[in-house]
Amino acid sequence: MGSMNTSNNKHTLESALHNLSKDFRAKIISSYIDLKKRVFEAQYDAAGISAGKFCESVLRLLQQEINNNYIPFGKPIPNMADECRKLVASPKTSSIESIRIIIPRALIFLYTLRNKRGIGHIGGDVDANKIDLATIVTTADWIICELIRIYHKLSLEEAQDIIDGLSFKSIPTIWEIAGKKRVLKPDLSAQEKTLLLLYSETDLGILVEDLCDWVEYSNLAVFKSNVLNILHKKKFIEYDRSNGVVYLSPLGAIYTEQHLL
């Protein structure tokens, strides 16, 4: 589990795509950064969802460029491949070849791979693998490079330099060392650290003594009283006093994802 600073990436892409209208630009950049982040963190289902949103956002941009009209955001796209083929069949005078033919075909490939390989669909027949995700990311990178090249009036090499300069390095939130875990956010409270540690174990419980040690709380009795009992009352955790094990509740997981990750 790690954290990533995407503000610099967003600023870089905002500058590179500033000639796009704000609504298209925001949605394309957001879905692209989410895709890169999810793949980096090996969150394959989430990466598939981001890839789908990226394709749909770019498609709407192309529709606007070619037809001066597009399927509104929030309204389902009936068939991605058919909509892309409509763009490919549009008159030569409607737009440049990349907008009209090349990017739509790239979208068909990306969206098809995302759909047919079980990516972004819970219970898919085929589990997503690294090669599939790497191919999806490479295709998304190329599409972004092409958009930068077109709308920022840059060469493909210059556009690629911008993409290569984006940083998706991850700083871990939880560090495992010598059989212990440590939260690498010293400013968090003991309750927040406890939630993060429980979240890192997914469906598994953690012994009270281990939690106290990992949080680096000085007094076990006080830890139980001031941390575990309070979280238990909030229904963020299940504190099983009979066997000394603590579990993260669904409510605690939601809070952790929304406020701590």
C-alpha cells in the first residue's frame, strides 16, 4: 500500500493540454492519472475501470472535434467500437487523420483488450496480467502523446518527453520490516495508524499486542482503552476481547480509503 503525489503530474498535463476545453481536459487527465496510478499499485480491477473512463472521455473529445457534437458525459455510450468506426468513416475534410482514424482505432484496441481480458469486470473469466495492463498503459500513453502533439503543436518526441517526465513513484504508507509493520506517516493519530494497519491486512485480524507494538503505543492497557474501545464504539473495528484479535469493519475500510489513503 502506497501513496502518490499526482499534483505535479496533473499540472504538467494541464499545461500540455491547455488548448483543450476544460471539461474534456479535466476528465481525460483525471482518468489517465488514475489508470497509471492503479496499474502502478497493481489494482487491476480499478485500472480497468479507469481505462474505460479514459477511452470514453477521449471518444467524446473526438466526436466534438469531428461532428461538433458528442454523447453527453453521464449518458452511456451504447457501443464504443461502433462509435469509433463512425469517426473512422467520417469525411476526410472533417479533421486531421490522427483525430479521424488513428486515435479511434487505438481506442477500439484499448477498450477491447480491457473488456475481453477480464480487466475492470469483477468475476471476469481471465485474470488481468501484467502484460495486458502494460499494453493498455502504453496505448494510453501514446494517445496522450498524440493529443499533446496535436493541441500543443509539439513533435511526437517532445510530447513523449513530457510523458516520460511524469513521476508515478510510490511512497509506501505501510513499511514491513523484521516481522513488524510501521506507518510512515508520523503525524497521524494512534487511531488513524491502527486503521491503516488493519486495512493493510485486508480480511485478516491482527492481535492486539501486535497492533499496539506496530503503532508504537507505550501502554497496552491505555491503547485498548483510548484507541480500540473508541474505534469499536464507532463501528470502525471489531475488537474481539475474548481472543485478543482486532478486525477492520466495512465502515472502517471506507473511512480509511476516503480520509487516510
